[in-house]
Amino acid sequence: MIIKDYLLDALNLLYPELCVACRKENPIQNAHLCVHCLSQFPETDHYDYPSENEMMDRFVGRVPLRFAAGLAYNYSEGIVQNILHGLKYQRKQDIGIVLGRRIGERLMESNQWELPDFIVPVPIHIIKKRKRGYNQCSLIANGINEVIKRKVVSDQLIKTKNNDSQTGMGRSDRVENILNSFHLRDSSKFNSKHVLLVDDVMTTGATLEACYLAFKDVVDVQFSVATVAISKS
Ligand SMILES: [Zn+2]
């Protein structure tokens, strides 16, 4: 444990945790969210129509997908954005597991999905992972797998480029920035498999498209995509 962790633990004792979304109410145990925010969580209907929804539409002509779904809408100033910020920048790792479990439940409830063979979290660069201490997408993937009980594969798809922040960049710049930034170690592991790619948020889809390109040598692979959030266009 580094000194920073001690300080954060001490602060948590002095200032008990508040709901990450509204920062007013006490959260329910291990969820980091209060009852009110949980009830306001803006879930999509994608899991009812996994092969025909706005997320699928955004990938048309770019990535052939079996199914795609975002769990909730990410409005510019809403609870989902606060939740994702807590997950990525405030060490609230439980949030990833909680949201992943919710995705897993939606997958199991829907009779439209075919469960994947492998769950592959979108990787982050090793330098970023060292800094943050974890990959938030791996936490989401683990939460999903707690419910659907397949296999999380997180050591095969690698982020090889440490891209700068993409905030404020247009779509073509984003694509250019991340193109070829992922590498698949052993493509033969994925032959004839159905892969569920997991990301925290879908905005332009450039990251997921770049991940898909890393699978170009795999024979007969099928893709689906699950994210916690989809930005409202
Ligand atoms: Zn709240």
C-alpha cells in the first residue's frame, strides 16, 4: 500500500462516503449510489432489442456485430457520468463490479442474446494501468462473468500505444489516434468463438472499432459489444 492509499483511507474515516452520482445522500452498501439515484438510473431498452438498436446502428458498415447494448444513457451532466468518473478516477472499483453484474442480469433476462464464449475487456495501456491501479473495463467484465459464468480473457488483447486524451477531438481524429493501437497476442485462441467486447462508455465507437481490427486474422470470429454507457447523440 502506498502513502496515498493511507491518506485516502484516513479521509474516508473523517468524511464518510457520499453517493458518487448526487454527492448528497448516503450510498447503499457497496453500490456507491443512493436509493434515489439508483431509481433514476437511465437504462436503455437495448437488452430487449440487442440486434436492432441505436448502438448497433452506430457500428453499421464499420464492425459486423451479433449484438450490442449500452446499459444506460450518458447525458453530459448526469448520474452516469458521475458514476463513470468515480469508477475511473476515484478508485471506486466496486462500481465496476456492480454495473457489470447488472449487465450480466440484463443478458440473462433477455431471451434475445446468445451468451458469448469469451468476455474481453477493452484494455488500457500498461502505464495508465500502473497509474490507476486497475483497468475499469476488467472490473465490469468480471461483474458480468459473475452472473453469466463464461470466461474473461484479459491477457490477449493488448493496448500498445498510450494515446493522449481524446477529449475534444473529432471522430476522424479519434480514429486516426487509436488506429493500430491494439494488438492481439494469439489469434488462434479466438477461432470460431463468440467474443463479447466490454467497454465503459461508447461515444463514437472508435475504440471498439480499433479493438475489432486487432482480430482481423482470426477465422470465423463473432463479436458482440456491451458497455455501461452510451452517449446520447
Ligand atoms: Zn445519489
